[in-house]
Amino acid sequence: MKIYLAGPDVFLPDAVDIGRRKAVICAAHGLTGLYPLDNAIDLTAPDASRQIFCGNEAMMDAADAIIANLTPFRGAGADPGTVYELGYMAGRRKFCLAYSNDGAVYADRVGRFMEVTSEDGRLVDAQGLTVEDFGLVENLMMIHALELHGCPLVTPASMPIDVWHDLAAFETCVRMAAARLIAK
């Protein structure tokens, strides 16, 4: 089983090392991890961003499943590129798994970045916009895509000290993917 390894990990200073660590964990469970930075891209090329997109899409097409890192990135929610990739895989009815190293409810996380108040029975942010408040860790579209196309979102019992390098929740997803492979 080939697993596409999605997430904002590609932006970390040690992104290649994280990808290698994830691939080793996959291999230990009989799976092949496909990490976006495995694509050879000339970042100085005028169409580098399109090459990245096409390379990642080709990897997703070749994969049997996705494990998406939905740990909040640069804000209260998941990385938008990762969210796209999860949707792409769910739309193709591929096996979807994801984890977040921050298990706080989404509405509470929004409150970390701006004032959130209750107004007429709904939560609103500092701009007066409704804050999704279903008691879920992430946006309902991601949570239910995972439930319907794979496994529920994996979160740790408590937030790790280093949310970007702690791979325990990732490994739980790998074990779940491997169990599915064995069941087939």
C-alpha cells in the first residue's frame, strides 16, 4: 500500500529529515510513504509551483491512501494545501487518515488568535463572522470526510511539546493503514 504523506511538514527547516522519518515508520509497517519533497523540482524554474502541484497530484494518483497532518498551521486551522490534498483523495474514494497534534476544539483555537464572543446563540469572531462551533477539532468537512472515507481524526491525549516533530499520532495512522492492508 502506498501512502501519500500530506502536511505542512514540507515547510519545516528539517523537512527532508521529517519525510525520511515518516517513510521509515511506514516501511516498518509494510507500507510505502510518498513524501511530496521526493519529487525533483527545479525551484528556480518559472513554472516551479506548477511542477510541484503536478508532481504532488501524480503522487496522490499513485497512492492508495493519504495520511494528512492537520495540526494547525499559521493560524487556528490546518494548512490549506493539505486540506486540498485530503479533499482530492476523498473525492477519489481513496482511504483517508489524518492526525492533529493539537486536539483542542476548533472554536477554542480561534479564540487563541482573536476575541470570540457569543451573539444570538452563535459564536462570532472579532469581525462579526460566525465561528464554526460543533465541538469538533477541525472544520466539519474534514472531520466527516475522514469518517466517511477512512478513519476518524487521530489526536494525542495531550498536546506534545513539539507538535512538528512528535510522530506518535502519525504512527497511529500508519498502524491503522497497515491493519486495513492486512484485512484485505
